Amino acid sequence: MQIKIINKSNHTLPNYETIASAGMDLRANILEAITLKPLERTIVKTGLFIELPIGFEAQVRPRSGLAAKKGITVLNAPGTVDADYRGEIGVILVNLSNEDFTIENGERVAQLVIAKHERAEWIDVEELSETSRGEGGFGSTGVK
């Protein structure tokens, strides 16, 4: 699939690192480094603007290495870029570690996954069909 993109950063376009990669890395496009203190959050700009076809979204997701090694994650994961949004893609990062974390220009801060989605149409009813699970919610299926 082809997607129109404007790149106002000095960085290369996001790309798939391997033939089987689902996501493309997003890089910080910032004038000066940003230091996130523990539990602090910020929006990191990417310099990227995209035009998705209707029926698709771009999901902004954490990078597993940053999350596991540094405690840095995408706060609203996955963040959604809708097909009608034309603004700059930003990444809401949060520092869940006990140490300061500095974001440098060009650093890979998140990944972007392009996904197809459906639009739902509600049907107002008085009751739903029964299942073996029923109303069993959080933790109802056990942990093992």
C-alpha cells in the first residue's frame, strides 16, 4: 500500500527493519534534547505528516527495548492517527523508571503500525445472546 507523507525532519523516512516487521521506527525531531524525569511525560514531535486512506489508522506504539531497558513507553499506547488527521505525528512518552531519561534528536522513540479497521453500526436491542462466560469480567478466566 502507498501512503502520502511529508517529512519536515532531517531524518530518513520510517522503514521496516526486516521483511517481517509490523512496525516502523519513529524518530524524535527536536531542536534540543529533552530530559524526562521519573513519572514525567512529554509530546515528542517527529516532523512527519501523513495522509492515510479511509479505513486505515496508524498506531503509535512503544519500542520494546526502550520499555524493557529504560522504562520509557508511549502513554496512550497505542496512540491512533486517524485517516482525516493532517497534523504532525507526535509521540506521548512517559518515564516510568526511577532515573532521568534524555531524548536526543533522531533517537528512535516509538514505532508506527499501519492497520485496517472497521466502522461499527450500533443495533439497539433489549438483550444479548448468552455465552458460557456470561458477565465474567476481569480475571474471571483465571491466571493459569
